[in-house]
Amino acid sequence: MGKLPETMKAVITHAPHDYRVEEIPRPKAGPNEAVIKVAACGICASDMKAEHGAAMFWGGESPWLKAPVVPGHEFFGNVVELGEGAAEHFGVSIGDRVIAEQIVPCGKCRYCKSGKYWMCEVHNIYGFQKEVAEGAMAEYMKFQPTSVVHKIPESLTFKEAAMIEPMSCSIHTVQRADVELDDIVVLAGAGPLGLGMVEIIKLKTPRKLVVLDMDDRRLEIAKILGADIGINPGREDAQQAIKDMTSGYGCDVYIEATGNPAAVRQGMQMIRKLGRFVEFSVFGAEATLDWSIIGDRKELDVRGAHLGPYTYPIAIDLFERKRISAEEIVTHEYPLSDFEEALRMAGSLESIKTVLRMDGE
């Protein structure tokens, strides 16, 4: 491998609606650190909300996003530089195709020490905090010493490798739902992560999987990937449809993956007594609800789902065994230089998953 450049091109987040492609110094590996040449970086819904200025990313006493920073937490690439001890620390070699989980756990808090690293109290995420973990919308990025790193088999396609992070989150969400063989499951949202959830729920073989989305094209893809029924709430009374197929009781499981507060209220009405409600989305605005429906009226089991703990190896294995697919989900690829167009596409209904594809992959 030739000498690495001293500088690189990267997207820099400066402020809402102010993201620029700039030339900056290339990261260099220190002890127990690794540098990869980025092959791909997906544009996530949270990236879009941050770009649009959602308060949770920019406002308050402890904002998630600390600009200026290189964004991007859905990525993979090849190892090009290893700091002292890093080869043994991560179990990787120069040239290996790898991915790091999006969280950089501190390794010291009560959650990290008890194996619940995805709930790390410090909670640094690649692409949100410059001083700790710059992201992957760049030609190169650095893995921090506490990164959780996985090798990617060469048998995985570009699209499959690019979808490991989103699919890992989808797997964890479905795990939280504890889907049973006789369940009627309603999934709200057929975006890239929702479609990943469709594939994983189908592997659980519930009695029926119903997907709700306002976009008919996405509903058709959901059915290709395993949904039994697709309902567009903009044209059909979804609440009544679920009542009709459940003798009036409601669904057993409702998974919210739209990011729209209205879907929370919809789910609370749609789910049966003693049902399981799983909240996955990151919202750009508060979701309000009369909480009496959770306790006094239905005694619901309400669960959250966050990141993809312990599920990256599962996603890699399922892709390798061709039990799941990324072909229908990754719809658009752009070079880093076309970031503005990629961002526009990611925010449109033309795209499901838009990926920045770097040279060399």
C-alpha cells in the first residue's frame, strides 16, 4: 500500500443547512487506533433531521451534535493504518474490510461495565462529536480505541456491506418486540430501517405482518420483502382494517418506525390490551399522548429500541447466508463531491436509502 495522503475531502457540518465539502487533514492512528479508507457512508434519517435543525441535535444544554464535525455513522471501509497495538486490539490487519459500530462506548460507566455498552452514559456517536469521533462522510476516518469493530466477508456485496449498520438496528428493534408465532404485527414506516425490520420480522414467521406507510411504492417493496398486507393510512382507515382482521381486539405488536408523532397515537389506539409497543424512531418534534391508555386502559408493554447492540454479527451472517437482501433498499449512490444532490435525494420519496460511495470500492 502506497503512502497515505496528508489531506482528504470530507463533508463538514457547520450549522443547520450549512454542510460543505472541504479539504481537511487526514486522521492518523495513535495507540490502539485504526484508520480506514471509507468505501461507503449512508445518509440516515437522523442526518436529515440534524441538517434541518432539529432541536434535539442543536439545542438545549446538551445537544447531540457539536459542530463543526464530519457527519456519518453508517459506513464501512478497508483498514489502511494501524496504530501501536491496534492490530491485536481490534483483531484486524491492513487491507481488512471492516465496520465499527456507530457508538463509541466509554468503557467506564455502569452501562459499559455491565455489558450494556449501547446505553453508555457518555454516549459518543460517530459523526456527532468532533473532539471524540468524527464520522465517515470523508475519504478516511479513524476508529477510536473503544470502538466495537467487526470484519466484513468479501462475499457481501457493496449494498449489503453498506446496510450492515441500519440492518443491525432493525434486528435489535425486532428483538425488542419478542414476536411470537401467532402474533399479528403492525409495523408503521417502510423507510430503509422499516424495510429491514420487515425482513427480520418475516424470519420470525408471525401469523400476519401488516406494514403502514403513506407511499405506495414503499408498500409494494415491503410486500416483496415479506409483508402480508400493506396499508396506506392516507387512503384507507388503518385502524378499522386492523380491528376487522383481529375480531376487534387490535394487533399484538406495534412497531413505530416513521418518526412522525401521529404514528405514536395511531399505534396506541391500534394495539390490543396487554400488547407490545416498540418505539424506534428519532423524532424532530415532541410526541404527545394521553398516558392513561398505557396503564389504566390497556396495561401495555412499552419498549424502546436504540442502536444495534450485539446484532452486527447477526446482520453480517444473514447477509452472507442470503436470508435478507439490500438490493431493494439501497436505491441511490453518489460520489462525495455530489453530497448536496445526495442529501436532496435522501430527503425525497424518490430514494429509499441513499449512500455516498467513495472511490476504490
